[in-house]
Amino acid sequence: MSEAGPILHLEGVRRVFAQAGERLEVLRGIDLAIRPGEMVALVGPSGSGKSTLLHLAGLLERPDEGEVRVAGEATSRLNDDRRTGLRRSTIGFVYQYHHLLPEFSALENVVIPQMIAGVARRKASMRAEELLSKVGLARRASHRPAQLSGGEQQRVAVARALANAPRLLLADEPTGNLDHHHADEAFALLQDLVRAAGVGALIATHNLELAGRMDRTLVLDDGRVKAG
Ligand code: ADP
Ligand code: MG
């Protein structure tokens, strides 16, 4: 594992969907690298392949061609168990919709991924409390997702994404469901936490103002990325 190299590196990544006999070439040769501590915006029109790219980067899907390297490790030849292990140990996700477990409290939603990773409950609870307090939700820890506002739910999702101290954070329009004020607030918290942890982050967003607050912008257009 090369510590100095990119935390995420895509080389010649192609993704083709076949739908009703039509070939849809969504990604036509993507090359990009995200270094530790760097926050990079991924922008592009709806349907340009942002989510597809993030799924490949997050090892949730495999490209048709090309290589996805995570923490220096080439993943194309890894079996599903190794890919899952690398994902759990290295990558955190924030989605547009929070995807919190509705039956569990905010605290438990941040504890559970740590316990799946083998952390003892007590230690996991302490870390969850610390993270919830960093996103301003110390007093909401026992609330279930339905008892929280959209902005609060998304802040819990940010805490959950960082629960296992990932080195790479992937976010798919993390503030897309929030109004301007709450989007701003959730993004500022995400940015603070990512910066403090030195995590590399690739964040798809429609919001060009938020993109402008990141270190650089990649524009996805016609299946390729361009520097914005
Ligand atoms: P974005 O996130 O930029 O809006 P997506 O990555 O979701 O774009 O989708 C890119 C294109 O790929 C769209 O035309 C979408 O319909 C198509 N697509 C995405 N996933 C699939 C799939 N599993 N099967 C077929 N087509 C898909
Ligand atoms: Mg999308």
C-alpha cells in the first residue's frame, strides 16, 4: 500500500449498460486520482454518470474495462469478499437520501457499522457520541431518524460515513435534498470533518457554489472527465 500515492485512482474506466437492446456507454475512459486530504467536486448534468462513477469507485460495481485502485490496491482481480473488506476498512459513503436504519437511534446508526467492523460496543458508542457531537447532534443521539429534520438526518449520515475512520469519502449529492441553508450547514460540517481527518473525498454535487468551496472540480461530460 503506497501511503504517498492517491487514495483513489481510476485508469481507463469504462462502463456500458445494455438496455432493451441499446448499448449505453456511460463512462468512456475515466482517468482520475484523489489524493489524501483532498476534496474534489464531481459535477455534470443529470444522467452524465456521476452515480455510476461513485459506485465503481466505492467497489459496489465493477467496470467493464479499466482499473480502480483504492489505497494503492488494484481491485479488478479481487474477489467479492476482498472488495467488501477493502470497502469497509477504507471507504465511507454519504448518499443523497440518508439511508439511516429507521428502527434505530441516531447513536445506534453510527455504532452499528463499527460493530460490523469488529469494534466493541462501548468503544463504538464513545466514538459515535464524539462524532454526533461534532455534527452538532449530541442532544439528538437517542432520536430515531423520523424524529429528526432532513438536515439533521444528513448530519447523522455524515457521522456514520466517518464512523470507521475511512481514508476515502464518497458522497453522492449529499445535500441534494436540503434547502439552501441546511445544505450549506451540512456541507460545512462535512468539510470540517473531512479536513480534520485528512480524508480524500470525491463529492458529486449539482451545487456549483459548494463545488467552488472544494479544492478542485471534475466535470463529467459525454463519458469523460475534464478539469473544471
Ligand atoms: P447521474 O448520477 O450523473 O445522474 P447516473 O450514473 O445515475 O447519472 O446514470 C448515468 C446513465 O446511466 C443514465 O442514462 C442512467 O439511466 C444509466 N444507468 C445507470 N444505471 C443503470 C443501470 N443499472 N442499467 C441501465 N442504465 C443505467
Ligand atoms: Mg446520480
